[in-house]
Amino acid sequence: MKASLRVITILVILSMTLVACGTTSQPATTAANAKVNLTFWWWAESDAPGADAWMAETVAAYEKIHPNVSINIVPQSTETLISAFQSAVTAKSGPDIASQWATGPVLGFVWQNALVPISDYVPASETANWLNTNENMYNGKLWAAPMYLIGIDVMYNKTMFATAGVTPPVSGRWTWDEFMAACAKLKAAGINPWVEGDKDGYGGAWWFANLGIQSLDSTDDLRQAIIGAKSFTDPHYTGWYQTLDDMVKKGYFNQDSMSMDLSQGAQAFAQGKGAMSFGTDGMVKQALTDLGAANVGVMQTPKLGTGKLADAGNATQSTAFFVTKWSKNPQAAADFLVFMHTPDRLAAWYKHTGVIAADKRFDRTLVIDPVLKQMMTWETTGPQIWLENYLPGQVDSDADLTAGQMIFSQSGSPSDVAAMWERAASTWRNQHPDELTNWKNWQQ
């Protein structure tokens, strides 16, 4: 997902070295007399407000059951989530458990021999209950554990729609022409059609993940451009930026989009400053609170493309949690990740965050609001792909995040953006041949 939410300089440096299998063992309760100190570099609050309070409660509950175990939670910054852990990898020292965005970033550290497989310490009978584990599988091993799922849907203001004479899609999704017609009606009524924040680059990245995917037939389709077998200048990959550019030129976005970040854009929607915006479950929950449940609805991203992935969902575990190679207590670390998935903790997670847990055992009756129920159904039905997870970190930073900013600020044309994508990918390939080898060998 995803998911997600942050401007960063992503510095993942992948190597050809593949991770040797960790010690194979079954999870066991840490020996009662052995003192264990675990450090957990934690990130989730930006995705799911309330996550920090849940984690503090979870640690207290675990330490009460296991008084010999002490867990030190160190919240991580969005801007340095990858670079800080990269420094730990270089030093071969740091946390026992760490957080990282799923798929590409996680596997980047797998390829640097920095992690041990979760599946070597947690039995399949447990991980079979975890959702979206496919996002962090490599060479038959599971490398990171999920905790939650976030989907990105379009939240809309029912009152503004009614004022402008806009009828929400009966099927839950508009065609692109229907979406454009609605934007025109809203603007004519003096209402800002879409509120967006892209100061951090993630507004544009969310458009990439939601529109860029619609022309693709598979994630491997994207990989072909990443490894240089195809070019990002092909409209198949970047032609949709013309559509985004048209929306900006028509005034369908707030003029201060480059003055606020992604989360501030969602907050602006909840303050009634626009008729539509992308929103995660948590963002939608906040809008329901601020605007009133009767005034907020959700729909799926309007359909623009015709690729095989045009109808895929976008739910992702967003951030995942893994055990580091240098941890002196990998089994104890894995045991705590399992505890995070116990029934009480799953229920408490939802009560704190309003974001569904990535576990088949999560009690779905806890989701009461019909809007959030709808989102949960979309997030757990059919294939789910957050496209940004399938970019090398450097390409994500230098192309994906920057491209949207060029369009929103009108500092570059769609053709400029396409050329920038290809240039960023080419630079990455030339600078990091070992990474390129891993991406070529990665069977998606």
C-alpha cells in the first residue's frame, strides 16, 4: 500500500548476495530465566493513527506475560525509514525487529543479507492466517510479517455532490468519462472537485499506483521497464500522466496542492475543502467523524485503463515487520510478532486504529460503519496490488515522487515526466548493476 505517505530520499542498495537460510526452529516461549532485551524500530502511526498507542499497550501486555522479556519501541521517521535502516545494515548492528514498506524495500534488505526468514521461526500453521504474505515472499521463504491492510479508495462529500447535481456511481465505480463529467459539474457549482496534497510527492505516487496500474497486465509488465527491456517513455507506462495534466489544467485540483503533504490533503477533505480525495481506511474514518457519517461516501478509483490489472484492488500491508540478521534473540523477536496476531491484539488494533488487521482471524463484525464495511470488502476481494511496492527505491524517489510534483506544479509536461522516468531508471541500472541483477532474477 502500501498504505499510505512520505517524501524521502530512498537509498536502498541491493547486492547480489542471497540470504542463507536462518536457523530452522519452531516458535517456543522464551526461557523463563533468560533475560531478553529486544529493540523494535516501529513505524505505523502515519498509516494508522492510534498504532503507537496500540503498540505501547501490546508491549505492556507481552511483558506482563513474559517478565524476562523487555521490548524497547523506537518510533521511526517517515522521511528516514529506509535510510536509517540502511545505516544499520552497513554497521551490522541495530534493532532486533524493524519496520519497512513491503515488497521492493523489504526484498532490498533480503538481498543485502540483513534479515532472517520469518518462516524459519514461525510455523506455517500460524502464517497461513496472515494476509498479503505474497508481498514479502522470496525463494520460498516469508521475510516479513504483516499487521494491517490499507486500501486506497475515493472518499466523496455527499452534500457537495448533491449541491452540484452529481450522482455517485451505483456500481461503486465510475468510468473515466463519468468522473470527468462530475468534476466539471462540481467546478461549475463553485466547488473544488478534488483536494490533493503533493508537497511530499505522495499525492502523485498515489495517482501512479491507482491509474498507472490500469494499463498493465502484470507486475512483471512493470519490471520489464525497470530492467530496461522496455522504455518508460512508452505511453503504456506513462501515458496516463496526460490525463492527470489535463485535470490540473482544468482546475479540478486545489491550487495549493504543492503547499500541503498527502495527509494534509486528506485532512483538508475532512474539513470540507473539496468534494473528493483519496483516502485510506483511517483517513475515511476521520472524515466520517469530522463531516458526519451521513455526508461521506466511498467509491473505487474511476476506470481509465484496459490492462488486465485495471480491476485489481490496491490493498497492501503497507509496512511489514522483520527480524534482523544480527539479532541475538531471533526466536524471541519472532514470538513477539506472533503475539501481535493473537485475538485480543487483533481486536485491540482495530479499536485503536479503525484499520483492519491482516489476519484471517480478525473479527470482521467489529467493523460497523457501512462505509468502512464496503472498504473492507473491496480490500479483501480479488487480487490486490500496490504498484509502488514494485519499484526500486531509487526509481520511486527520483521518478515516481518527482513526476507527480512536476504535473501538479506545472513545471514539466507529460513528455518531460516520461523522459524523467526513463532517465531515473537508466541511472539506477548504471549505478547499481548488482541490484539490476536481482531485479532481473526476481520472478514475480
